[in-house]
Amino acid sequence: QVQLVESGGGLVQAGGSLRLTCAASGRAFSPYAMGWFRQAPGKEREFVSAISWRGGWIYYADSMKGRFTISRDNAKNTVYLQMDSLKPEDTAVYYCAAGTRATVIPRTKEGSYDYWGQGTQVTISS
């Protein structure tokens, strides 16, 4: 069983920064990929970023490119999301996800992940 715990959310002004952390626990944790998704009020959950656990690729949603940076620390079973130049439209609950199985589903899709955290609220004031 894998458990994911997000932290680092909060309230910041537009133009500010936040760093989200996702700490994973579980026996022999070695996923194929880790991802970040977000869900704004009244909207569907959307892809933010993903990273391969063993190296090789990183994906970003177009609206996050140049502003968000995903990284990981395999030794700590942790993935990070550095968010800069934040905008009010970035306000959402941010979720961490782990994909522990090989899949043909793109890692930009929710269905490619099998474990989810509880989410952390990010609020950007204008």
C-alpha cells in the first residue's frame, strides 16, 4: 500500500511562489511516475506536471511551462512542485499521484495513476 501526503499549500499574492511537497510511504516504493494534478472550484481535475521516477522525462501542461518546476528526491521518496509567478487562476486543490504500474495510458491522464494524496489547497489572491 502506498500513501501520499501533500504539503506546502497556502495563500499567496499573485506573482508569488509556493513549493508543494509530496511525501510517499509504503513498502518498496518504486513507482514508474509521479504526477501533480489540480482541481479548481466547479471545474474538472486537470493535469499539471509529471516526472518519471527513474529519470528520462518530465511533462508540463502548457499553461504551467516556464512557471512550474517538478523535481524528485528518490532517497526521500518525495516529489516537489515549485510554483512561481502564480496567478489567481492557479487557485485550486493540488493533488499528488503515483503510478506504480506500467500502462499505455499517457502519464498526463488521471487513469495512469493508482494512488492519490488528499490534496493541498493553493489560493492566489489578486
